[in-house]
Amino acid sequence: YNPGIVFSRDKLLLEIWGYEFSGETRTVDVHIRTLRQKLGVAGEYIETIRGVGYRLAGK
């Protein structure tokens, strides 16, 4: 758990898939949207940092 740390789409792809992903980084956006939907209200803790990536909001 890394609250407040911004992760770029490329960093998330590397951490999740474990290698250089050659596809579209928009794949991350799709997965984040799905994750937010599944988390319901708690999905609001995943913040979009426009032009950079995503971060988890602190409590």
C-alpha cells in the first residue's frame, strides 16, 4: 500500500505484467475503471492524475 505515490501507466504495466508491455497503455485505464466499479464507493480512493497516472488516496 503506497498512499500518495503516483504510478505512471508504464510503471503499473511493468509491475503487473512483469515485463515491458508493447500494447496500449490505455489498457491500464480500462482495468482501473473495472476495478473502481467492483470496489463501489471505495473505488473513489483510486485517483487519476491527469497526464501522469494513478495514485491511492490516503485515509
